[in-house]
Amino acid sequence: MNLLQLSWKNLMYKPLSTTLSVVLFALGVGLISLLFLLNKQLEENFERNLAKIDLVIGAKGSPLQLILNSMYHIDAPTGNISLKEARPFLNAKHPLISRAIPLSMGDNYRGYRILGTTQDIVDLYNAEISEGEIWEKNFDVTIGAAVAQQLDLKLGDTFFSSHGFADDEDLVHDGGDPFEVVGILAPSGTVVDQLILTTTQTFWLVHAHEEEDHAGHSSHKVVPKPLMEEDDEEEITSLLVQFKGRNFQALNMGRNINENTDMQAATPAIEVNRLFSLVNTGEQALRALAVIIIIVSAFSIFISLFSSLKDRQYELALMRVMGGKPSQLFVLVILEGLLLAILGYVIGILLSHGGMALFAGEIQEAYRYNFSAWTFLKEELYLLIGALVIGFLAAVIPAVQASRTDISETLAKA
């Protein structure tokens, strides 16, 4: 029997003590690994959807809420702004703005948000058509890849929207024209995968004619006129703005809007950093808790190995009599510490990825964002190295004690 097998037999000799050490170690490793997974994928999702947007303009309220709603579509709007207020920023000849994309929202189809906007949003997220075409007429929709897959929608399918962002049959707008799928976008890994895109005017028509008798209804499925030609009283939810250059005037635009208009402007980079600073506070607390659990587990391993030496002194002495060297006894106990650490690490990683699978399902159900449970990070390799170091350190003192076993004294006591 080699040293590795003997180490395993020794651990199995006291299953309760071994289980306690492994469970504690697994909890600490699992929590740290889960935090790595959540933080990494959250950052990737947020950074991917920044889409080089310099400013978001909308109704007064929380700037973070405006960013989350307009860019990430995971919150309610702060309100609406009139087209009259928004029109200066939509002007193609604006000296500071290269592109301003209007957003109108407030409806959904089976939980997926319907967004009234312009075709520029497709270019903004570098999305491409997979089937069909980009919407042009009112009530035509181009849907994201995730929408098509999850709802099994195909070209030519029709449906009616529901008011709000929750799937509620009692809030269906079942009068007027139905929406028709004319295009499906290829997967882009951005927020447009989760959206149903149509014209801004479609939003106005749905709410203006939701009580209109269907039998006497005349179709509004036409190519709408440019927003610059629409009535001042019409409303949109927000604007996504890209600057021509980052000069002083452009960087000062947000403050001017906040101070001199009834609208608010929020800078995505600032608000996202603020959000992550809030998230990091909680993450650091959880990570500190995980480290404490791992330290406690290291003490548990140390105590378990050290206390077991008393029961194994005769066995160790016999190994010396049979030709075992002090270095072999040292390695034997070190292997036990490393085996406990590896067991704890493996179970911890399985727990973290299993937990991530549960989180991913909840997140997708609530926010339509995809998180992968089986993405493995380089940080988890560092975590393995750390686990082995902790297992080694916890076993060093018991291993030294074992290597110094006095043969004659131990056998005489026996």
C-alpha cells in the first residue's frame, strides 16, 4: 500500500472529523468561487452593454434608475419626456452629438420588453439580422435572438402587447393592429438579444387606440414620418447619446441639462461605477466571511490531524520498525492535509457552480439576462493553489510530530 492510499485510509478511519473539516473548507471555497463567478459575469454584462454611450437623457429622478432602465432594461422608467424637450438632441446637425437614439417603453410580450426606437439601436450594439429584415412600418417588430428562442417566435407570427413589464393577460392591448415579426437578430451577447424592437410611433398608436373598436379600425401599419416632424406633445422615455468628441462642451452637457431643463442627464460610466461600489461593499463582507470559514476549517484540519497522532503513535512506530523513514511519515501526514484540502476544494467548486445554476435561472426569469453556471475562471485555479497551501500549512506541525516518533518509547508504552 503506497503513502497516498494509506493517507486516505487514515482519513476514513475518523469519518465525522474528516467530514467536518471538508464541509467547512468547501463552504469557504464555494462562497469565494460563487462571488468570483457573479462578479465577473455581472461586470461583463454591464461593460458589454455600455456600447460607447456617453449620456442618457430622461425624466427627473434617480440617475442610476435611468441608466438601469434605458441601457440594461432591468428597472422601471423615471417617467417620460416630451418630444419638444428631446427634439434639440435629435437634430442631426447638433454640433456635439453624433447620434441620439430615442427609446419608448412600458409594454411587454410574455415578459420581454417592447422597445419603440429607431434602427440606429441595431448598429449601436453591433447586432446583425439573422432572418427577415429590420422593422420599418408601425407594428412591425424585429426581435432579439433570446426572444425568438424562448418564445418560439418565427417570421410572420403576430401578437398583442401587454401594459407594463410583467406578463399579465388582464393588461393585454387587444384592440387595433397586432405586432408582426418581420425580422430576427443574430445572437450578439448584448441587451438587444432580450428586446422586441419597433417604431416609436407604434407605442403612441397602441396607447392612443387601445380602446378603439377592432371592427371599425383602419390599419396604422405604414412607414412613420421622422420624429423631428411629429407633434411636440408626443412623449418618449429617454435618449441614448453619443458625442462627436469628448471636449469641454460635451462633457459639460449633462450638468447643463440637469441645471437648466426639466430633464435629467446621467453618465453611464459614473453610475455603473457607483453601482459596483455598492455591490463591492457587500461582496467584500461576504468574501471576508468566506476567508474566516476557511481559516476555521484550517484549524479544524490541524486539530483533527494533531489529535489523531495520539491514536496512531503505535502504528507510526511500527512503520518505522518496518523500514519507514521519518520523511515518509512526514509526507504521510502532509498528504492527509492536502487530501482534505482537495476534497474541500472540489466540493466547494461544485457547490458554487451548482448555486450559480440556481442564480442563473432566477436572474433569467426576473431580468432576462443570461448567466453561465459552467464558466470556469482563472481565479478558481488560484483558489486551488491557495487551498493546497492551506492544507499543507495545517498539516505541517502534525507532520513534524509524526516524523519525530520515538520507536522504543512508543513500543514500550504499548
